[in-house]
Amino acid sequence: MKAIILEKAYSLVEAEIDEPVVSEADDVLVSVKVVGICGSDMLSYQGKHELLTFPRIIGHEFSGVVEDMGADVTGLKAGDMVIVEPLISCGECKPCRTGDYNVCEDLKVLGVHADGACQEKIVVKADKVFKLPSGATFEEGAMVEPICVGLEVCRRGRLSIEDTLVIFGAGAIGICALKIAKCYRARKIITVDIDDKRLERAKKMGADYTVNSMKENVQEQVMELTDGKGASLVIEATGVEPALRDCFTVTAYRGRVAILGFYKSPLVEIPPIHIVKKELDVYGSRVYRHRFPLALDLLAKGEVNLKDLITHEFPMDQLDEAIKTAIDPEVDTLKVIVSWP
């Protein structure tokens, strides 16, 4: 079968590899249909992902069709349209034993630590396979994984209907957090970014207000929009150090800050005076846990639109061009997807 292999930075090669087979009772063989390009895929392509080793088949946001399964698999049948949660946890460490497998001490992710979805077929464990709701498309299915990141950061930040929320970043993950905040019916949502086109998109998708941090003073604007109180919850989804610093200045007294960005430097400067003076709660948010069923329920009930996340589509044999498009700052992208025929 065909696979697209990232042999080294900037070098993708199409190759013929052995077709995977079901070998264990809880295995499921999935024929891959649609794969989303994530920020981590872009880092991998550029050789900047610290956890990836070459060669690697990338791709962890994907949908497909069940082809075969092991003897112990129930609730699935050949032909089912499915999505796959790409996390591989050890099941033995303390976080895993308490259900917090997203912070498994030996967490692995398909497409990073193990070969991912840019191959025609893949074998995964049955407990990570979820059926798409009736009427949903493969394209929507590939967007469930990033929306789960939005679900998790909103849960970590304890978002509620009472909150005034500031989201730093109007890229894919910031928009996913925005979509989930709309599901929570947050009182007021302010999106901050440096790109007017992204901010315009955020407004169309439900942001009540937007702030361009290159043109406006973020602290002044947020304070004006919150009657001088600041935001009860701030989500940092950019991975940019100045945005991280701004988070603490715009948060209200006894507010919360949820961080899911990765930063270029392992050490970043933050103003601790705000954390202490305002007695802030600061949360890290890593991928997700037990979020796929909820995301699928939101999709089935029409409470979240996943189609408008997709801005560009390519066939799988143009994966190189797809990733370059996603990386190009001159191209207005949100999510780029690639599809097997």
C-alpha cells in the first residue's frame, strides 16, 4: 500500500509499504480517508519537532472506514465511518490509573512517536475508535481532534456561562476554543491576534469583540470592554511570549489563565506580580482526555460547525504542497486537509 514518509526535514517521499494486519484481539484496521494538517505536522516537516524522530509517517487528525477487527472488538463493523483518538498511553502510571491518560508519563501520539495517518491503512486499538454520527462527513471527522483540544482547554479553565473570556490567538486552536466557548454560552468573548483577516474570521464565528495587538493596546482595550474588571478567564493559544505576558495583565482579580501554547524558548518571562497580587489560577492544558464522545455529540446535534474550519483541501499525493500552504504566512489558512482517493 502507499504511504507518504517524512524522511528528513522538508523531504516527503511516497513509498510502497506492507499493509498492516489485525494481530491482536482489540485491533481495528482502518482505511484512512481524510487527514488534517496540524501545527505539530508543520513543525515535524521543518525538523523542529523535539519529540519526532525520522523517518516518520505523520498525521494524527483523521477519519476513515473500518476494514477489519480483532475477535474482542464490539460495537464496530466493517464499513463503519470512524475517527481515531491518536493518543497512546501506558495504562500503568498514576495519571493513567486515575483516568488522566493525556498526561501519561510515557504518552505517545500517532504521527509523532509512532507512524500516523498519511498511509492508506492503519491499525489502532478499538478503545480509540469512534463512529461518526449519521450524516457526518469524513472531512468533519478529521476536525474532531482539534475541536477536542478546544474542549479540553475550556474544561481546564473551568469555563462557565458566567465568564468573560479572552482568547489569545485566532489560529486553528484559538478558533476551536472559541467554538466551544460559544457552546458554553460564555457571557462575552474577546479574541486577540495580530492578523486582521483572522480576527474578521473570529468575529464571524462568534467572537463578540476583537483586538489587533499590533495596532491596539491589549490591556487598555480589554479593560474598556470589561468595565475595568478584566477577563475572568484567559486562554493562551499562540505560543508567543508577548501574548503570554499580556494574559496576566488582562485577567481579572481571582481570574484564571489556561495555557496550551508551546514556546520557542524553554524559559519565558511572565509577570509574577499579577499572579500573586490578583491571586490567579494558572492551568496547563495538554491535548484532551475523554473528549471525543462529547465532540461527536455536539457534531451530531449541530451545536458546533466543523466544516468552516477547513480552508484548503489537497489530494494525499500533494501532501508536500499542502503543508507548505499551511506554513505560508502569506496564505490565509485555518485548517488544511489531505485526502486519500
